[in-house]
Amino acid sequence: MPDQMLEPYLATTKTMIWYKKVFVRMLQISILNAYIILKQADPDPKLSFLDFNTAVISGLLQQPAEDENESVVRPTGRHFIAKIEQTAKERPQKRCRVCYKRRVRKETKYHCPQ
């Protein structure tokens, strides 16, 4: 019966890598199990399985709300990158220090202002 309930909502495709298919299938089965537990607790649920599935996924994808009054405190002993300010050059760039030490030529539009 559970496989029959999941059949219309299969999310796996031929192009997916096998371990992603396993993960998606286990996620779908766990959502179905949660829906079955909900139905056992409330025999007449207002949600269909599709609505329940959508609600769970949107809840998992939701970003946590940030408090506007909370200020971000950065450690003072570390370096932080910043974009290179616009100069006469059209796209100002500098050499990447890490790549330069490895003898690889890479340019970046970020630098450490300290």
C-alpha cells in the first residue's frame, strides 16, 4: 500500500545518480510514514497527501528568520575579503596570493584590505 501511495509522486529520474535516488526515496517514504501517523492520530485529516508533502518540503526549505536587532559580531583577529574598489580599470583584479604561492596564475576581484 505505501508504494501505491507514492507512485504518483515519484521524484527519481533516470539521470539521477544512484545515491541521490536512494536519498530521495527514503525522504519520500519518511514523509509518507509521517502522513500515516497523522492519519492514525486524526482519522479525518484536512490535508491530502500531496498537500502534506508540499507543506513538509516548504517547511524544510524555509530560511530561518533573522532578527533585525541582532548585530553580527566578527572576530577581530581574522582577515575578511572585500571587493576591489573600482578604479580607472574596467574590471580591477589582483593576483590570488594562495594560487601564486602554488605557481598558478589566477586573478580575483576580491582582496583582503588589512
